[in-house]
Amino acid sequence: ATLKADQHTAGSATETAYVKVYVDGVLSKDIALPETATEITLASGLTQAEHTIKVIKRTSGYYTLAELSKIQLDTGSEIRQTQKYYERKMLFIGDNLTIGYGSMVTNANVAAGSVPKYSTAIEDSTISYAGLTADYFGAENMTIGLAGGRGIVKNNGGSTTHTAPRFFEYLDYRAKRDVAYDHTQYDPDVVVINLGNYDENAGVSAEDFRFRCRNFIRQVRAAYPNAKIVYAYGFCANSYAATIQDVIAELNNAGDRDIYYTALTSISAAEKGVSGHPTKEAHVARSKQLIAAVEKITGWTGANTAGNPVASGLDTSYEPME
């Protein structure tokens, strides 16, 4: 296949796009994409049989974009319309936590004082609490999130530009801010919201947050009228817990009974990795809490537990493959 990365700061070692390649459901490669179109072998030496190859960009679009321009096959091979489809669909809306900022750092790194500086090399959305939860349920996963400490009212540092209510409405708020996203193209069964972490850092009052949070949930509901909405909160901030629950109770009493709140345990010092962001183990632990809530709300059970750290234990030996 021919792939390339579009990096916002060319030549920066911290802004490389990475893709993970799965062959027949098993992770095969973790590839750092070059900035020029390059032919990359996704799979080789396969038996003469039907195989499934999945390519996932694990790094967020805030720093890098990726382009797949051509697929080449060996002589005699062909691409068939995949028969796989997802009976379950999930959507996650959030900030750095949800996109997996620094998620490959472990508790052992923290304990040893060897937490590296942030780079996309240690960012993996597939092992964030969102990626793990969707994978556990065998659900299609779409994530709407923007790095840079985004909030509902204010971002980290107090700015009010590029907040969640704004980036929620665009296909690519970072690179193509003039292209609106058509929410009818995706019909999730469950929408998970995890926002408020950076509003707290910016000193937003509970009353201001209450007003904007209510409006944002209504905005999400307008986009996805059939979904169950789960507000998962407490991972890295908890000052708005009562406020969010009051807003949800108000909306429930007004007739929307499919909005729920689930508390996530606050991050501990041992789980604070890059710039205080959650470690790999922290994501696994909160994913288990979210899974329990979603199971209760939907009646779903695990559909893809093989190899998922939530079900089988964390693989702390994972490193990017050359």
C-alpha cells in the first residue's frame, strides 16, 4: 500500500503519524509513516486463503493526518467486499484522555521516574479507555476529540476557541474547519461524553459549566436522537460531578430518559504519566468501570474479549514495532 503522513510541523520528531496493521485480527505492525508517499508492505507470506487486513491510525489528527492512496496486491490476489459489519456502534466525545494522549506510558515508568516527554510515538487511541471499551464490546468506534486541553466552556489556560461544542460540528476541525460534519452518516447506539477536565483547570464556575453542559448534551442529543448518552466523569477532574448529575436529572425529568451518568475513579499519583495524563493501566482500570455501566444500560456483554487487556490482563511489554 502507498501511504504518507501530513505533519503540521514538518520534521518534528514529536509529530509523526503511526498506523497499526492487523492481519486476521492479530497486530502485525506498528508503522511510523513518512512525509512522502511511500510503498509499505502491510502483509506478506500469507497462505492462499481469504485474509482480513485492518489498518488503524492510532495517533490523533491534531498533529498529523494520514493518506492511503493506493493498494497493491500480489498477482492472482483480489480485494473482496468485506462481510464484516458492526452490529454495535459507539461514539466517544472528549479531550486528550479520550484520544489516548501519552497512553503507552506505564505505571512502572512513573514509579521509576522514567516518564518520557510527549510524542505521538507514545500515543495510541486503541488502548485509551474509549478504544478498549469499544473493542471489548466488538463495537464500531468513532471518536470526536481534539488535543490541546479542550473543554466545554473553556480550554486549559482559559481560551474559549476550539471548545467541544465547536469541534463537535466539523469533519476535521484542525485541518478543514470549513467542512461541517454530517452526523446522519453515523448512528451510534451509545454516545460517551468525557469532558470537564480542562474547564476545571481553567477555573470555570459550577453555574457556568451547568449552563454550557446542559446545552452541549442537548446538542449531542439533536445530532443522535436514538442513542443512549453516557456522561463518564471523574477520571482526571471531579469538581463538577454533582453539577453534571443535576443536569442529567433535569433532562431526564423533562422526558429524555436515555441520558446516564457514571462515575470514574479519580486518577492516582501512581497513574499520572506524561504531563499528568493517564497511564496505560489507568485507561484499563477506567475502561472496566465504563464497561460495567454500559453493560447495565444496554444489556450488552463482551463480544471481543480475546487479547483485550480489559479481559485478559494488561500487556505491559507492548512497544511500537519497527
